Amino acid sequence: MTKIKNPQLRGQQLLDAIESCLRLLSSEKKNYVYNASELSRQVGCSRPTLDKKKEFIDEVLEKIGVETRIKKDHPLVEHLYTRISTLETEKETLKNELNVLRVHHAKIYSTLCQHSVDVTVLIKGVVEDESVKYGKCILCDGDVNVDHKFPDKNSVTH
């Protein structure tokens, strides 16, 4: 009978597995001491893989240490954790709404272009602002300085 091998974790799945195992291991022992061999067995990855994630592991261990030092039964601390959770949820919702609006915005410009409407007037300010932030013209890739003239016609607007 052949043993079914679990797929190798990569990317965010690996980081999530490492964090959850570290939290589990640290909750089992009051004064948890990090042991790479034990963690690699729990996560199902090699020690060299864990060595490559050392910075992430250090951050998680520090976060766990801070969390255990804070008395969570204090009402103010509980309120702050609740508020943080609420704000993170709101942030994710707003991020999703922004992405939907971006798609809608692009559809509007696409429709205008398909009907031969000159949209240069609409996006010229955006192009200039984004180019200044980026440090280079996003249309011609030239350096943005006081003498820079943004192209009147380009593949984005015409």
C-alpha cells in the first residue's frame, strides 16, 4: 500500500502554516523555546526552508511574546483588539470597493474611447499627477521636470 504524500506548502500557505504551528506550540508550553526541528516536523517542511523564513519566524515569535505579555482581560485592551479587528475588516471592504470602482472607471474610459470621445481632457491631470509621483512620465518614460511636456497624443489617449 502506497502512502499518499501531502503537497508541499509554498508562499502564503507555508507562512500561515508556520504561524499557526508556532502559536499552537507556544500555547502548549508556558515558556516556549523555538525548536526548528520540532517546527519543521509539525509544518511538514525542511529545516533549510525554515532557515529561509527566519525573519518571518522571528516576527511571529515576537508578536506571540507581546501578545502573551499583554493582559487580555483588561477591558481597554479587549476594546482595542475589537477595534483593530473592525478596522481591518473595514479596510478590506474598502479595498474591495476600490478595486470594483477601478474596473468601472476603466470601463467608462473604454466606452468613451470606443465612441471616439476625446478623453485626453479627462485623464491628462491623472497622468501628470501619477507621473510626478512615479518620477518618470508614465506615457513616454521620460524624466519629469519643470520643462517636461506631456505628449498630446499617445497610445493611451488616442
